[in-house]
Amino acid sequence: MSTRLFGEPVRRREDRRLLTGQGRYVDDLGPDALAAAFVRSPHAHARIRDIDVSAALDVEGLVAVYTWEDLPDRVGRPLPLLIPHPALTHGRTAYPLARDVVRHVGEPVVMVVAADRYLAEDACALIHVDYEPLKPVVGLEEAAHGARLVHDDVPGNVGARLLQEVPGHDGRSARKAIEEAPHTLAFRLDIERSASMPLEGRGVHARWDGTDLRVHSSTQTSTSVRMAVAAALGLPLPHVEVIAPDVGGGFGVKIVHPWPEEILVPWAAMTLGREVKWTEDRREHFISSAHERAQVQYVRVGFDDDGRVLGLDVTILHDHGAYTPYGIIVPIITSTQLLGPYKIGAYRVEFSSIYTNTVQVTPYRGAGRPQGVFCMERTMDKIARHLGKDRTEVRRANFIEPDEFPYDQGMIFQDGRPLIYDSGDYPRMLAMLKELIGWDAFERRPGRGIGVGCYVEGTGVGPYEGGHVQVTSDGRVHVSTGLTSQGQGHETAFAQIAATELGVPIERISVVTGDTRRFGYAVGTFASRAAVVSGNAIALACRKVRAKALRIAADALEADPADLEITDGTVHVVGTPSASIPLATVAVLANPLRYAFDEEAARATQFAGASSPDRPPVAEGDEPGLEGRDYYSPIRSTFAAGMHAAIVETDPLTAEVRVVRYAVIHDCGRLVNPMIVEGQIHGGVAQGVGGALYERMVYDGDGQLLNASFMDFLMPYATEIPRIETGHLETPSPLNPLGVKGAGEAGVIPVSAVIASAVEDAEGFPVDRMPISPSELFDLRRRHAGD
């Protein structure tokens, strides 16, 4: 197999294990562990007057029952607010177990530990919690009105308010530019609440041996869970290990840390001296993990006769649920990524992040971008409709041109760095998309429409990731990095990078992620950052290893390192393949030995003449072994981009929407593995179709989630997802050595905007709220029948 694998569509190496049932997930661990279960609040808002556990004490196999009052001070304090921000003036987080007040249905109140999960659930059912119900705050408008409060000490339910304003090139403010524009529009847009539904829910397994704590968690950030657990339990960091085994999907919900269970289960294991495990069931995931998406957006835009935007003013109400553990990252991303690939004359955006008595809101694949793109792309469509222009023509009039990069949008992004686009070619991308979908030849007829959506995605956010690469004496290469994997194909993509950098066949390379025993410093897997940040760190570590290998091989071959290269795991003189040495032998020579434990090791012993007697066996400043460690810390995010188009048909009787064709052009810089990128895009589009047509979290006025099961929470089947046609444009990023940008969230970001555009084209009236169901489309038809 070739060792120049960067850019090749290599089949995913992890799939055989995962598809044949040989994966190892949290619930596969600890078959003899005690099981934890939780009593969760049935009320959206209530005071806890009393907890009576007496009836549960007779359950055979019960081991322990814990309420907040049983927790030591360090364990019982509120969970950390992970990303503080000056605008988050009233950040609030939950207690691991509710103290005095519950603020959403599903909040944990009591933890039970028993011999197995069945007995733990039996005990939970016998525990009586006396609640004093309080009137909940549900819905953004009700919450913003502030008549009732989610937290008594948060005025108006406003956790944060942030304003960013960028004047136009002529110095005018957005509002002034709008007032003086030839054309103006004002409208409201709505995106409803949804949530990620990974195949595997959250899970934690903990073992304490009296000195060291080992935790397995289904997480997107094992190193951060490690630090959080060590801090909460008062343990020295070196005595805590956290491992993310195989993880059955994350999509953002597992980047939150620590979840209450990630503190409580390890604490119980330490307290009881037994292994303890908890696995989330599906209803728990619906009512006690995290949701996203819900926003109301008020838009005013001014533009000229060509459709160029002269001023844009957006006010956003963002529902962040009962708590803000992940800060205000989601509305920050919405407000900044809303700009997309466009030059906006002047821009003003203000958001208020509002508490409600519902499940907390944290990033879900796309993380605020779908809402921002929906806003900008609906705006572009409305401008085109107002002017009677082709929708792609209006977009083209507003594009940033290829010779304008790097392009500074004048804002601060979610990483606290300037919002500066690094590279791209948006006009070419649109031309490619129009050709792929057949835009100019599309034949309109009633009930059949075409839609388009463009976006820019900030990827590869810092602060850093690291990579460690070791070549052992058998010629194998062992790669490790701290971020975790949840199905993205890291084992394959990272191995491709290492194979290319080191000239080693990919079958000799192994990759480990998410294990703090192997790599202790990392940030996590989110924001389409793995290939950008860990990929570059691994490449840099490989380059260290390669340089050392060439230096050692040069001594052995009596050659100049500059004249050597590595091919198929062998170091050889360029143009003279016979003058060579296996990389495995170089690894042996890199580790001077006293003892020969096998025939190969004898080459490096003290009487083998492997090193000069005039130099120490290990040179000053050098280390034994053929291995390297390096880190990549980006100066700022890279900005991938994409454009999607869809053709839909709407049924004249049932008002069902069917996606007939779907096309994507995507730019994530240099492609490490086109097959994996396409898989990410396809999965994202499927998730986006779900968010556009099916998925929503429906709360009633009492804060009860009405569709907390797969019986009622609709998701698309394969029959609802069309074949996705893709094309790639590569504009390498100048910000990192590999020239890559992220791709993990790309497919999901513009789908609601694209389908809204297509449905509007098919029906002839505005579509300003997503997702759209058949009943809603039917009501829209009836409402606009007289127009």
C-alpha cells in the first residue's frame, strides 16, 4: 500500500470492529459493578419540601441512597460554569443533586445505588419527594416578559445580553444605513427547539483502588472530565484517569462536563469502595441532558437596487433553558456566523440569552450556525423576492471576492479572537453548485421548488491539541492524541497523516484517542476541530520523529540526512535503494541498551559498536527512543464554507414535503480523506433534514416535554433522505501546516434555510419558521389562500 495517503479515500479502519459488535462502550464495562439510578423531578419548577426514602430501604440489594444533604461540600457545590464571558452577567449552573428548588422536568434529586439497575429503579420508585409546585416559565416571549422568574436573583430572566456593531465603510451605523437605503424590509423568524439523539446515551463507570480513580465516560472531552473530577473530589490529577472508550455518537451533547453523573458516580465508587456504573436511558436523555436551536430573530435590512446589503440589524432572543453550564457560546456563534460569505455594509446584532424552566441548552451539531444561516439566507431570499431577482444573483452581488482574503468581518468570534476569514472562493463555489443542481435549467411548476443556502463555518478553534508518535522496534508506529472520537473516523484520518509524514504503511500504524493515560493534555472534540488541531499536532510530532530517524540513519549509513528519505518503512539514500536501513532498526538504534532481550535489540547494546566511543550513548539534549511529541495552537479559527441546494415537492393534499434532490459543494481546505468528508456531509444533511422537517421538542405550558420518546419525537428514515450529490473545492488554509479546515458540522448547517427556500419557491408564500410540518404547511396555505 502506498504511504502517500493524504488526500486518498481510504476505507475507515474502525468500521469492521464497530459493525461486527466488537466495539467497547461504557455499558460493556463493569459487568459486576453496582448500578446507579436517579429520582428526577416530575415538575418544571418546584420547591423541595421533604424527601422520604424510608420505603426504599427495604429493597433487597439496595446499597445506598444519596440526596444533596449527603454530599460533601466539594461534591455538592454547583457545577462549574465552563466558559465565562463578561456579557454573561447572571450565569447559573445546577447542583449535582437538586438543592431546595428544581427548575426543569428531569433534574436529578436523589441518587440510588444498588446491586443492579432493576433494583435501583425499584428503590427510586419508592422514594417520595414532597414538592411545592411553582408556576413555570415556558417559551421565549413569556420568559422575556419577566413576570415570573426561573431564578429569583436573575432580573427579567436575562442571563446575558451582548451587542456587537460594525459600521459600514462610510462610517454609518447599521441603523443609519438602513434608514437611508433605497429599499428596506423588516420581519421575524423562528427556529424551534431540537436536540441531538446519539445512538448511545451518556454513561459513566468508575473504579477506585484506594489510591487511583479510573473513570470511563461516554464523553467528547476526557481530559477536561479528568480535571473536573479531580477538582470536585479533591484528588491529585495524576491519581485520576479518564478514558473515553468507543462512543456511540456525541453531536455536542457530550462536550458538556462534568455532568452531575460524572461527579456522583466516581464519588459513590470512592465512598463505597466498589465499582459503580450508570447508563442513561432514552427518556433520561430527552429530559435531563441538553437541547438546542430555539431562537426568535427580529430582522431589519436595507439594500440597493442590485440587492447589495447596506445595513443589517438583527435582534435575537435565545432560549438557554434552566442553566448555562456552557456559557453563551451558541448565541455568540449565531450572531457572528450569521454574516456567512457576504460583505455586509454595516451590521448590528444584539442577543439576549433567556432562562426558561426547560432542559438546559448547550451546543448541538452546528452550534448556533443553523439559526444564523437561516436568518441570513432567508434575508437574501426576501431581498431577491422584493426586487424580482434570481436568488443566486443577489447572493453573488454580496459575496466576498477571492482576492479579498484574509477578510476581517470586524467582530469577535466564539474563541475570543477576531472573525477573520482565512481563504475561500465563494463565486466559484456558487457556480459549481448551480451546475450540479441544474439551477438555470430548473423547471418550476406548482408544488415543486428549488432552494439554495450558503454558509461559512468557523472551525479548528483553539486553544490547542497535542500528538505523540512512537516508532517501536518492530517497526510499528503508535499515535496518540487527547481528543476523543465519536464515529468521525479519527483512527483512519490520523493514521493517513502519520503514514504520509513518516513514509510508513498505514497497516503498521495504530491510533489511540481520548485516553488520559496515553495523552493527558487536550481540549476535546467539538467545533469541527479534530483534523485541524489534532491533525496538525500529529503531523508536527511525526516531523520530529522523521528528523530524528534520518539523523540516526545517516550515522548508520554514513550519509547526509538531506540525502535520505523514508519509503515503505525503510530509510534509504535517494536514488540508491540498496543503501538502506529499516525504520524498525532505526528505532532500536535510538535506544542504547545494556541488555539484549531479543536478536534485534542486540544491535543497540554497548558492545555492538552502534555508537561512537567519543560521544555519550544518549547525546545531550536528546532522549532515548524514536518518538516525538508536539502541540498545535492556532492563532485563530479557520473558516470552511459550503453551499447547498435542494429540489422539493409538496403534496397538494397532505402538504407533506419530499426532498427530491440535494446537492452540496463544500470547501474544507485540503482533504485528508474525501470519503470520510463525504460521510460527514451526508450524515449532517440527514440530520439537517430531520431538523427542518421533523425534529422538535414540544413543551406544554406546565413545562412538560410532550414528546420525550422515539414514539413521538420524529426523525427521518433512510426513505426521507435523498441521494446527496457532492462536489469539493479546496482552498487551503494558510493558518496551519496541513492547510486543512474542519468538516464535521458542515452538512447540517444550512439545511433548514435551503428547505425553507425550496418550500417557499414551491408554494409562493413566505416560510419564516422551522421546522415545518405538514399541518403547519397546510395552515400556511389556508392563511395565504386569498393573497
